[in-house]
Amino acid sequence: MSAELLPLAEACRFLEREAPRLLAPRRLGRRGRPVWLFGVEAEVRREPFGTVLVVGPSNYPLLLPGVQAVQALAAGNAVLVKPAPGCRAPMDILAGLLAECGLPDGLFRVLDESADAVGDAIEAGIDKLVLTGSAGTGRAVAERLARHLVPSTMELSGNDAVFVLPGADMESLARALAFGLRLNGSATCIAPRRVFVPRGMAAGLEKALGRHAASIPPASVPAPTMRRLAVLARDAVAQGAHALSGLPEEEGASMAPLILANAKPDMALLREELFAPVLSLVPVRDMDEALAGAALSPYALGASVFGPETEARALALRLDAGTVTINDLIVPTADPRLPFGGRHASGWGVTRGAEGLLEMTQVKAVCVRTGRQRPHFDPPRDGDEALMLAALRLLHGGPGTRTGAIRRLVQAVRRRLKS
């Protein structure tokens, strides 16, 4: 429960403190304004979409839809929440708390838990959708939204990678991975699933991890996930992986953590989304091989790096993921200041943080022409072309060239690519 209540309370405090500043109109001033737009004042405004539909998951039924809902409300929207099956109670409690705090009637409404509720709300008319769920669900909902041209933010599945650098503390790493297997029964979208470890360190990690994982109690796993996992695990063993404990049974209702050593990154087990306590150890020659192996999965939600801080920071900049933690797992992402979102099959857009709040708004630019001069309304005259070229050389050309500004832009892009 602390994994949901504390981050939600912190998110509310963040909005209380930061939302007025983030949502305030932003006047652009004269700095950077093109000289030929003299007399034009401009500002950028953030306005609510209207009605935002929040589709919640079952693994964190209070925190995830709760943060998204209060961000949408803070941005000025009305909110509809569709809880996951069996997860309505937390949203009803939140609705009661919001009403108790003075939220006007009709701004926050909890829908029924059926899958049809999402489609019915889309057809009735919404202005934005925020969904946390599987990649398959996201794909189906996105197709339906496309017919209505409704924008969305989607936090979808994960299959997170952990990168182990030479010099990493094996005991700390093993404790972290065991925590990822234990927290919420490992039903966490950014739980570790694939661990890329140098070959010379793999045996030590197996030993330490086996010792820490032995005390983790069995976790309940939905029947479809259990059946799929059992098949994938058997296939992985047939392809050369070995389990540090027994394989799960297809008809089981719960399972102890499954740790597979000597896994290969192209195994199906390492390329699917699985909300179950399963972890695959992938021995690699170096981090280049690890990065290539990690890219075989379509998911890019989060990643973690363990090792000396300087080297870990450098590797973090090379990772294709929405969130990277260094020498830790999961917990730092609960910082309410941080945006959270994935890439590729893990979705698009972000929730939480300043960026998540702004995603609940649409942008309006307002330009005001002061004074009486409107030379652009006049018909073209002889000499206008020469005047324009002279202005271009003066304002944007370097010494001896009319393409100075473009050259400087290209040079900046090259520097960015090299970094």
C-alpha cells in the first residue's frame, strides 16, 4: 500500500506547488523575436482539452490512474476513470476525497469496469485518453481513437533490461534484483526481466541472486500468463538456458521466482511482456553486445545500470529507454518531478512531472500586432527582392556567405550527434 499512497500524496504536493507556474501564460518578450516582426507581442497559453478518459491498470489501481486523474484535473479538465476489473474501490475512494475537498460535481466520474466502458466513452465523445496497459490493449484502443482523431498518452508494457558493468557490487545488485522480483509480486511494468552481465561475473551473480531469491514467497499469476510463461520457459531451457529453480506449471495459480541463467537475447521469453516473477541472466562479452541484445526486444520502458557511477552515467546516455536508474531499481521513478513514459512498443507520451502535467493541456499561441504599420499588406514593389536578400545577409549570413545561419545549425546538429 505504501507503494501507492506515498507517491500519490507526493504527486498532489508537486501539483500544489508547481502547477500554477507551469500552466501560467508565457509571454515571449522581445528577445529572439525576428526584427521584421517588430510591434508583435506573443504569448503561449496552456488550455485544457475538455474531457480526459483515464484507463487504469490492475497492478497499481490507485497510484497510476490517481496521478493521471489529478494531473488532468489540475490542468482544468473533466475526468472519466475506467478502472481495471475488480479495481473500482480505490477510484471510488479517490472520488469521495476529491468531493470532500470541494471538487465541483461532474468533474470526476468513475465508469464501470467493463471493457465496453472505454468504447462507449470514446463514442460518446472525449477529448483525450490516457491509458496504462498492455501493448495489445494500447494498439486496439489507438485504432479506435484514430477514427475520431482523439489524441492519447499510452504507458504500455515493459520488459526492462539491467546492464551490469565491471566493478558492480554483486551483493547490492542481487538484493536489487530480488526486490524487483518481490515488489507487488513482480507485477510492475518496470520490474527487471533481462540482466546483461559480463561472462566472468555471471556465476557470481547467479550464486548471490539464488541466495536472495530463495526467501521470496510465491506470487499469484493469472492463468493465461502462467500458461504462456510455462511454454516460454520450457522453450528457453530447450535452447540452452538453465533454471536456478523449478519451472512453473501451466495450470498453477502461483509461482516462486523463476531465474534462468545462460539465456540468449533472441529467446521469445526475453521479447514478450510478462507480469510474473521471472528473470533471465544473459552473459555478454561487453556492453556493445549487451546493447545489441537489448534492442531485440520491442519494449523500451525502463532500464537500469549497475556499476561505477562515471561509467554507468555514460552507458545510460546510450540506452533506448524512457527511464534509466543507476545503481537502483524502480523506487527512484516515484519522484513526482520526473516524467514517466516509454518508447516503441512501450507506448508514447508521458505522465507525471511537469511534462506529464503539460500533456494534459493543448497549446494556444496568441499574437498581438501593436501600432499602425502593416507593410506586409502592401502590394509588392520593385526593389523588395534586393531588400530581402540584403536583410538575409545582414541578419543570418556569416563573413562572405549568405548561408551562415544554416551552416551554424548544421554544425550544432553534428556536435549533438557526436555527443
